[in-house]
Amino acid sequence: MSYLVTVTGNIATEELGVILPHEHIVTDLRPPDTPGFGQVEADDVVAVMRSHLESAREAGVTAVIECTPLGVGRNVAALVALSKATGFPIVASAGVYRDELMPGWIRSMSDADLDRWLRSEVTEGMDGSEVVGGFIKLAVTNVGITPLEQRVLRAAGRVGAELGVTVAIHTVSGSLAVQEANILTAEGLPPERYVWVHAQNEPDMGYHRAIGERGCYLEYDGIRAGTDLEAYVERIRAVCDWGLQERVLLSQDAGWYRPGEPHGGDQRPFDFLSRFFLPLLREQGFSAEDVRMFSDTNPKRAFGRG
């Protein structure tokens, strides 16, 4: 039976519907040595973010994949507090962000140590807690994969292959996505366990087709008011024309309670996809079956374990 690993326990995917595969609850993009980096009052996070999750639930969303790994303010305690307060399933990210934001202790690890650390993040607990990551989230440097990032990628490929855990990677270009897929699969990770995050930023659709035909997932996120929604529609239509509907993931990259700002600053809502974009796809001629696949079936396959 397939299940999501959430911060409050496992949930069978058959009990869920629409899942958002790329959102953020708490994220801190300040330099890691900033005083108070990643630190929040869990009660304030609950007070601020509760209404956003409730609005998402009212719009039909049943779970959120929270994509903040180590290095950009991951706060497991806040995720647990919010999930318990709302009864809303939240999946937390194991893993670490790109080279410049990796802590020194990761830089000094051997390959075997990296494997042990990532394995512990998805089997034992993160940041001194007993909360395990539901998937591995990584990122690579925009101008090219650094040697350290490549080592972490290889460790993620090995651990993901061993444990059946998905690896999602912040990636700005198709050429980098191809490199990542090559690295991960060389370590034994099945292609369907790799998610190309931010695929919408690559204008060359040849990369989209190549990655999709390998069996990897194409995640089109950042979908929200004020963006070029027609460009998203065109990309998704092209992927469907190639018969790759099963490889599409849709999300908003929304939320963003920011430590260091009063009450976390301004947040973007989690309900735009369900209330506006999915209906737009139906208006543009996509079948109800395909829309359900993008928002329900595919996220369950991509992130489900077991």
C-alpha cells in the first residue's frame, strides 16, 4: 500500500485527493550566520499559516509537500505544531540546499557519512527530532553542479534507491536536469523517483520531453496570480501531446513564513491552483481525467512510499 510520510505519521495515499507537491511553510533565505536564522515561535507560525491551510482544504487540497530542506531555514517543530493544530497533512523535506548554504559539517563528511546522514533523515529523524523526511530535497548551483553537490546527489541516489525515497531537486535549466538524472540513475535511483523542480523556467521544450520520456517527473510550480498562466498551459499541453501526462506535477511554491519579519511577512495563499488554475485547464480543453492525474494521481505516485 502506498503512503505519504508526514510530520505526524504515515497516511495511505488512497485516503487523499489533491496534493500540492511544492509549497513552503517556514523558509529563511537570509545568510545562515544571520542572528535568529530559521528560528520562529511555533505559536505564531500556527496563528499566521492556519488560515492558509484551511483555505486550501476548502478548495479541495488534502496534503502539502513542504520543500524547505536544511540550509534555508527548515523548522521541523513548527511544521509539527501547525499540522497538529489544523489536522492537515504536511510532508517535510530531508536533505540540504545548494553548496553555498551547506553547513561545514556536511562539507567534511565522507561519502559513507553522507549516506548514513541522509538515511537517518528519512528513517530516524531530522534536526534532533523523531520526525522523518518524506522525501529528499536538494538544490544545485545555477551555473553548474559543484563537486560537493555532486557527492550529495550521488548519496541521495544511493539512499533513494535503497529505501524507495523520491529525490526532488531545485534546478534552473534543462541541461542541469539531464545531468542530475544521469547522476541519480547511475547510483540506482529509478527515474520515476526523480522530480525536476522548477521545470517551467526552461524554455527549450526538448529538455522537458527528454526528461519526461526517461520516466522522471516534470514539476511546473510557481503557479499563482500575476504569472503567465498561458505559458504554463502551453508547456503542459506540449507534454500531453507527447503522451506524458503521467509525468506532470503542478504546484505554487507558495506560503513562505519568513523568520525575522513581523509575523513572517506576507504570505502567498495555497488555494490558487485548485480555485483558478485547474478550472482554467478544463476550460482550455484538458480532460477531467488529465487534470485529476496532474493534481491527484501523479503526486501520489511521485511521493508515495511502500
